[in-house]
Amino acid sequence: MWNQFFLLEEYTGNDHQYVGKLHSNMDKGNGNVRYVLTGDGAGTLFLIDEKSGDIHATKRLDREEKAMYTLNAKVLDRNTNAELEPDTEFNIKIHDINDNAPKFSKEIYFASVPEMSDVGTTVVTITASDADDQTYGNSAKLVYSILQGQPYFSVDSENGTIKTALPGMDREVKEHYQVVIQAKDMAGQMGGLSGTTTVSITLSDVNDSPPRFANHSFRVTTPESTEVGGAIGRIKADDPDVGRNAEMEYSIVGGHDIFNIVTDQKTQEGVIVIKKVLDYETKKDYEFRVEVRNTYLDARFIHGLQFKDYATVRVTVEDVDEPPVFTRNPYVIEVHEDTAAGSFVGVVSARDLDADRKAVKYSIDRHTDLERLFNIDSTNGTITTLKALDREMSKWHNISVVATEINNPGQTTRVPVFIKVLDVNDNAPEFATSYDTFVCENVKAGQLIQTISAVDTDEPQVGHKFVFTISPTNPNFTVVDREDNTANILTRRGGFSRREMSMYFLPVVISDNDYPIQSSTSTLVVRVCACDSRGNMQSCSPEVLPFSEGLTTGALVAILLCVIILLSKYNNVSCFFFHADPGGDLRTPPTKAGVLVFSRSRCCGTLL
């Protein structure tokens, strides 16, 4: 028996298509053998003649749907239905005919290749498929050809690889190409079936074109009032490349003190900006050269080409009406504190820098001179005092002077004027503080009872140097200058008594060393107190002596005479009586007389 039959696909006859014949050695031709089919399509697609074993296909078969059928053949005794031979398996293989054209997976393909590529550079490989049997005949053997796209591209006939075919293809001349590729079966022979597709090829950019200025001269105009950092103009070079190949960088050849140029990354323009303030009156015309170059270079194309270009930029500065300008800012002026009202302090000066040199007037911002200490001449800017100045009241005066164009009051300028008041030695030193001084009744001569110091509101350049003195004839106390602006008060004797005198008023003369020398007399009040053996104060209350309630006329005259003498000596201006009675009214004369002691400006007494 046969184990394989072959059948052509796509049978177009009217009768059933003959496949083959099954035959068994057990068949003697007497009609006792019956042939039976089972398996793929048995009884439907394939029929067998029970007597002869002939097999026919009942329908048109398509190899692309099913290429092979597997069936089983049985040989039976017609009378007993017994198997005369074991089942035999066989195949019916559908032979291919060229009934399928090649097909591409896409109607259009997209590819790119760098411009200026060498001939033979691979662009893309595209392949078609053919549903016919590739193992049988040439029905599926494809050959590729180019129908459109020559002479720029070629295609490999066997594998469908598209390559460049023309040297020096320039993207800037032509960027897009439409290439039509054909795939034909039957090895390309006549009568073969074919299919086509389109390949859209784009030349990608390379940096083969340097930047160039279309105009090598630019003119820019800007007002002098343009702020530092402001843009005054733009220039642009052309580069036919794209992407990073067209990125440019601008610079000023040799640099420039006044101007700079930066690259706008979005527009690839050179933006001219100001580095320093412009002044029409100083200079109104500038000229410099600008260089433009690509930031990315392709080493394949730099030979023989300069990937940079130059242009000249001329800048014209326009005049703007500007406010007056002071010759200094700020002004610092010194004046002595003893300067009388109406005295000269200093001069400020401002001028209009514009070409027409407009006249300027001056004024003081009174918000900065609320006490109206100063005046200014509106014409020449001379500052004078309206009042006498006192450094001890204010060491500095900070005023603002305003300069205004007479013909254009809107143009004003302010300048700070710092007036320093210089010191004049017009204040005498005095005690730095009030002192609570006492002397013990049992004190010995030479005992320190107080250290004093002084202050002076003046500020001499060499520093303070105070001298302390008391009357050399003072029998009770003496002073020792410590040469450090302090002095020690010492007892000249011992044995003080509260009964004799409960309080001493010691005039101390304090002098400075500046010119002219200033001095004052400060009074140190010294109380007489009872102390223990270690000098610790115990009591300072005066001991009251028992006198008669009334005084004789002679005693009162003696007290009055003493008062007159002391007032004359110390230039006293007032006198206060103190009652021995702590609850006494100081505003009324005492009812009992006592011992009186006087200071420079007051007198004090204790009734005994």
C-alpha cells in the first residue's frame, strides 16, 4: 500500500479530483474485499470506492489552509466484515501552486540616514512574506527591486536592504525621499506575482554647514537711561542645519567694557546687553566685532571650512534728560560747636550733565532738618547755620539736600550731607556721681575716707586729664590726685566730734587740660559718725547739747555775721536751715539757733 499521495491545490475541474488508489494483496479481484477510509476528511473531503480502492477529493483544497491530511485505510472481508490486514496510515499532501502574491507588513515604512553618507550606507531592511510553499518550487522565492527612488537609493535583490546610491546627498538641498520597493515571487521570472511598499526616507542632519551672517554690519540705537543688564538689540546668523548642529554661540571679539552679548538658546540670536551705565555726554558712539560659532562640531566636515563668522556692531547712545548730579555723594562737613548763627558750614555742588546744561537750584529737605538749624543758598549751594550748634546736644546732623532743574522741576536729585559738630572745650568737669561720705570720730590723720572721680561732656582729642584740688589751708581734709582722673580724700587730723560739727562741706575744684581750661567746684558732704574700733559706722546722728531755750542778742548777731562772711566768700545764693528736730518744717525759720555750715550754693545748719 502507499503511505503518501500528492494532490494539487486549487483544482478547477468539474469532476472529483483523483487522488490515488489503495490496493491490498488480499484482493483477488472477486469482489470479496471492501476498502474503508477513516481520519482527516474521510467521507467528506475524501471518498473511496469500496470495491476498487480509488480515492477522490470532493472539494477544492487550499494548501495555505491545510497542507497535509492524515488518514487510515482498512481492508475488510465483505462477507464477514473481518479485517484482512492491519490498518494502514497514509498522508495526502497538498502540492503548492503560485496562488499568493508577496505581501509587506506595512503599506509605508519610515527610515532615516545621515546626510552626506557614503555610497552603500545601509538605510533599512524590509522584507515581504509569501504564503506559498517555500520548500516546493519557486512560488515563494522572492526577488526585490526598486521601482522609484533611483538614483539616490538601491535595494539588495535577495534580502531587501536599502542602501544609499548617490554620494553627497545634502539635507539642506533635499530632505525627504519616497522609495517604492517591489517584491516578486517565482524568483522574479515572468508570470510571478508581486507586491509593493513605500519607504519614506529622511536625511538626518549633520553639522556640515557653518553659521553665516546675512548682513555683516548691524546698527543699534539705545537711550542712555537703559539700565545695566538691559538688552538693547539682537543680531542673528543663519545656519541651515537643525537641532544641536545649528546651535550657535556669540561673543565680542576681545571683550568689551560696556557691552556684552549672550545667546538666546530658543531663538539662537545674539542679545546685546549693557554691562556699565551709558552716558551720552561722555561717549555716544561705540563699535565692536561679534563672532558667531557652532557649539558642536563634526570632525568629518571641519576640514577646509571655518565654522564661524564675524559681523560689526555699531551702537549709538541717545541723549535723555537726566537729573542733576552732585560732585560728591555723600558730603561730610565739619563745623565747630561754637559757630554762631549765620556762619558758613560748607558748599554742595550739582550740575546738569545734559548737553544743554540746565540751571540748578538747591534746597534742604526740611523733614531732615526739623529744628531748622541750617540754611542753603538756592543758587550756589552754600550751607550756613540758622542757630548755634551744641555738640553736647547732638554730635551729628544728617540732612538731605535736593538739587532741581529750574526748567524741569521733575528732574531732582538728593544727596545726604553729614555735618559733624566738632568739640569745643566749653564744659567744666564735675563729680561723676553723688557720694555718701563719712568720717569716724575716732579716725586718725591720713585716713582715706573717699575716692572721687569726674566726668566731662567734652571730648578732647588727647583724652581727658582732670586735676583735683582743695584749699591748702583746710585743717580737716586733704586731697591726693591719683593721676588717673580720680583722687583720694584723706583726713588731715584725727579726733572729729559730732558735738562740735556733725557735717563738713568740702569744696573740691576739678579742672581739665583742654583749651581754654574749664574748671568747677563740686562740694563733697562729709558726715561725722560714731564708729567701732574697726572703723565700721554705727551712728551719724548729731548729739544735741543742752542749751537754754533762748539765745542772747549777742549770739544772734554773731551767727548773722558769720553767715554774711561765708556768703561773701563762697558766693552762696541760698541758705537752708536744718532743725535738730527730725520732724521740723524746713520751710520755716528754726525756733532754736544752731551751728551753720555753708557750701557754694547753699548753707546748712543743725540746731543745737
